[in-house]
Amino acid sequence: MRVLTQIGDWFDRRLQLAAPIRDVAEHPVPRNTASWWYVFGSAALTVFLLQLATGILLALIYVPSANEAWGSLQALNHDVALGWFVRAMHGWGSNFMVAIVLIHMVQVFLFGAHKFPRELTWILGVFLLLMTLGMAFSGQVLRFDQDAYWGLGIGASIASRVPIAGPVIVKLMLGGPIIAGATLSRFFALHVFVIPGMLIGFVALHLLMVVKLGINEWPMPGRLVRRTTYLNEYHDLTKKAGAPFVPYAIWKDLFFAAFVLLAVAACALYFGPFGPTGQPDPTIIQTVPKPDYFFLWLYALLSLLPPSLETPALLIGPVLVIIGLLLLPFLSGEGEKSWRRRPIAVLTVLLIAIILGTFTHLAGYMPWSPHMNAWSADPVPVQFLRGTTALERQGALVLQVKQCRNCHSLGELGGQRGPALDSVAVRLTQDQLIRQVIQGGGNMPAYGKNLTPAETTALVAFLETLHPRGQVPARDASRDLALSEDQAQRQSAQR
Amino acid sequence: MSDENKISRRGLFMKLGILFNGLVATALAVPIVRFLSSSVTKGRTGAYLSWVPLGRVNEFPVGETRLAMFRNPYVMPTDGKTVDTACWVRRIEGEQFQVFAVNCAHLGCPVRWFPQSGLFMCPCHGGAYYRDGSRASGPPERGLFEYPHKVENGLITIQAGELPTPGANVALLGTKPPCAS
């Protein structure tokens, strides 16, 4: 033991790090910050370290070449011992990191920790969030499969919409005229060197400020932050009534960090690695590209925005959000910290959570996309054909052959892009049905050029049978009137 | 003479040293910026676009739309399969053709041709196009991207080489190659 102490002393006489490390570890923190609410920052750091470790392990096998990346992922999954597990840890680690960073951010905001004097800590945190999302997207590209390939296409299509500079940005992003080898190489450089290097630097500054400015005290309703008095008040809370961070508060961070690592490992073991899906071969077009879960909300938003709003929303929206987040500590740098007295803050968080949650849920079943295989998969159910005339059955055939059910469901099978047809006859009269089929409109293509008059007549005859039992189909009352007048005239003429 | 206004010998050398480093950094920035922007400058010289054969005219039946493959003309050794590209070829009649990019004009997902309903449909956000490539419904703001094409000696050839994107290809739709007229 004495030898160990002597060795330690030998090093510390030269490094002189023991005293500053002890100062940092034992810096006093307000007693009530030793709470389970304060563990998410350290958990984010833990997962980041896990990502560094598993990322280096993956780089031992992975080849960042468009020709070989997919094969090297297959080798990791199937040939290298536990390669699948390291991939799964890295993939689930990224999901956990995005989630924990977001939770950390919400907690910091609701506890008023972004207020004076921690404005810069918050601003660095906003950049850390953006870099985390950048890592998530670039990591999805390195999993070089069909989703990655078409995901890059979506990224390029969005970037190309920037006025004037768009085409230049696309070529810089892709490293050439198309998505190819150079694209993967530059996303590899971003994911492995550029963004992690920036992340390490920003995390170090973020932590330095947490130590220098102190952990945010537990917010008490009615205890207001004022620039003139806050530093003295915080000094009293820590120096007079505080407790050393180690061991008073750190044990909860340690427990939660271990729990998060276990949770990542459990997900990795149980669910396994993500993909890769099919080969990144652009000639395979039978694919339905989808982003990873943290970008699903954006995927849904892109299909639901009106076309004219899309480009402005895509280009201006993120800029406004980032500027808003950066300005937040300056707009509300003082005053109430407790979420109990900040109803608008709580409502804002809830609103954003509900919006993101709803869009993510919608993207899960994509009601806007045609069912690409409805043609062969979903025959017209028998109950819609009982007691029909020959013409109506011919119409059912037209419905099947012209693939109407790619977009319309019948008997709860088929696409959800257009309205379900089960009771369409109640909503539209014969004339309206003919007009809708031939001219389209309301987001439906026009089929006038694609249907013969006979096919249209048969199809509309079938559609007119689609109404619930006991409910009469819609009819044009004026037409009845016109017909009856016509008959009356004919009768009087006969007399 | 007061010390405050005097420029010391060492102070002057330090400023000169900073200036010297600034000059060297500026000089080094030139090759670095040119290296980083090579993918843009190369495109300006027209190195990316060229005429690529798709196949013989009689491989495409009249009145039908078929998927055709071509190899992107600009290739790097690490590109692998990513340079293989698909496109939709519609033979209207005789030597009248339309060649569409598979990339949806909305966000670039691959559209599929459904001959029965006569529509191109996109699996991502539900964009749909008529057989002539014009927009039918959904989020796209325009029709499908068309490659300029020409028919020579029974061979159909298209001008390709760049990923069609909504921002870059505003001018591409409907342009004809100079030799087509």
C-alpha cells in the first residue's frame, strides 16, 4: 500500500492534478440537487462514451466504401464474433442518446436552469443537441443500405431547395454529381472525425461551466432569479448549506448511468442490430425508404404540409427553431424558475411533445401512401358482390383491375390515401361519381384518359351499390324534379 | 519618452510573427478551399453530364412504359453499385419517347409505374404522376424529371450524370438536346 502511495505521489509531483481533481469532485452543491431529476446530463455523457467505445470497435471492421460498406456490415452481423452485438449496442446507444439528450433538455428548461448565469451552458447544450442529431443522421448513412441511399436522396432534395445556392450545396453534400462512393466517404469523415471532435470539445466546455457556475439549485416557487442578487444567494446555498458533490450527489448519477448502460445492452440483446436492409443498389426500386425513429415526425410532416408551404417550412422552420432556442435564455433570463409557476413553459413542452408524438405515430402506418401491392393482395370482398347485376360485377372488376384500392380501402383492406369506399354511394350522387372518376380532384388523379366510357359506366354502377343496408344512396333531387317535369310535359303533349 | 507609447522590439516581432502566420494561413486556404469545392467546380466544367445509351429502340414496345438501366457516366473506383441507375422509358409511338428519372420530384424516392391505373406512384409521401410524367396528385409541386434524349441508328440515348433534385432541375423539364431538332 505504501508503495502505491509513493508511486501516486511521484506522478502527482509532476502532473499536479490531484488537487484540482479533488476540488472539482468535492465542490459543494445545493443539498436538494441530489435528486433523481438531476441524472440525465451524466446519463447523456455516459451514453456518449459508450458510443465512442462501440464506434471505435465498429471501425475495426467497417469499410467506408460504397462498394464494400454493405458487405462489411454483413460480416459484422454474421462472421465476426459478437459483431452483431457491438452493432446493436451502437444503434440502440444512438436511440438512447437522442432520447436522453431531449429529456435532459426538457428537465433543464422546466427547472429554469437556462436562466442567469447559465445562459451559455444552455446555448452550448443547443449545439450539443444539433450535433447529436447530426450524428444520428450521418450514422444512418453509414449503415449503407437502401434506407441510407434514399435517405440521402431526400436530404439532397431538401438541400436543393435552398434558393440560388441549392445545387452547389447538393454537390458539396454528395461530393459529386450523384449519391456514390464520395458521399459515403464524406459522411464517414463527418460521423467519425468532425462531429465527434466538436462534440468532445463542446461537452468539455459544457461540463466546465457546470462546475464553475454550479449545479442549478432545486427551483422553489416564489424564489425569483435576479441578476443583482442571484450569485450571492447561490453562494449561500452551496458554501453555507451545501454538500460535496462526491459522494453526496454522485451515487444517483452512478446508479442511473449503470442502469442506462444495462438498458442499452438489454435492447441490443433482445432486439438485435438495425439492418442493414437491402443493398444500396439504385436499380432496385421496389423499396419503401423510411428514416430512423427520431426523424419519423419530419417524414410525416413532409407528406401532410400543403405543397406550397413545404419549401418555406423546410428552409425557414429549422432556422426559426434554432434561433428561438438560442435566444431563450436572453428572453427569459430572470424571474421564476419553478415549473409550478410557469404554465406557458409547461404547456409549450406538452404541445411540442404531443405534436412530435402524433407525427411519429402517423409515420408508423403512413395513411398517405398508396398500397403498392393492393393489386394482387386485396380482391374485392364477396359481400360487396352478392345480389349484384352483371354490369355492377363488371364495375367491381374495373375497380380491381385499375387498382383503385391502392388508395381506397374496401372492407377495411386497401390504401388510406383516399376515403374508404364502403359507403361512397351515400356521399356522392351518380353524376358526382362520374365526375370524380373522370376528372379527379381533391388529391385524386383524373382517370378520364385511362377508362373507356363503358368501364366508367360499369365502375360507377358498382360504386352506387356501396351503401350500408337500410341507407339509400345519394341522389340529385333537382334531377328527379327535372325528370318528372319532363314526363308531365310529355304526358300533356300526348293529350 | 513614456514607455506606454513605445513599441518594444519583442512586441513588434510578435506582431510580425502573427502577421506572417496569417499570410501563410491565407496562402494555404486557397488549395484547401479548392480541394473542398472540387465536386462543385468539376460540375461547372461539364465533366458530369454525357450521353448514355439505354438500348435499341425495338426493345421498348410502342405504347408501354418500361424500366431501363444505365451506368452513370462519371464513376469513381469506390462507387460500387451506386452508379447503376434506373429510369422509366415511355415509347409513345415510332421514335417518340419520354425518359423519366425514377426520383420523385418531391423528395427523390423511387416512383413505380402501374400500367393498369396508368400512374407513377411514390411509396414515400404518396406523390402520383400521369403516364406523360405530369403531376397527378400528392405533395410534388411539378411533374417527373425528364432526361433529354435522342434516337440515332435505332439506339435511344439520354443525357444523364447528375442526381435530379427539385432545386437543380427546374430548367431540365422539357429541354431538348441541341441535336434533336
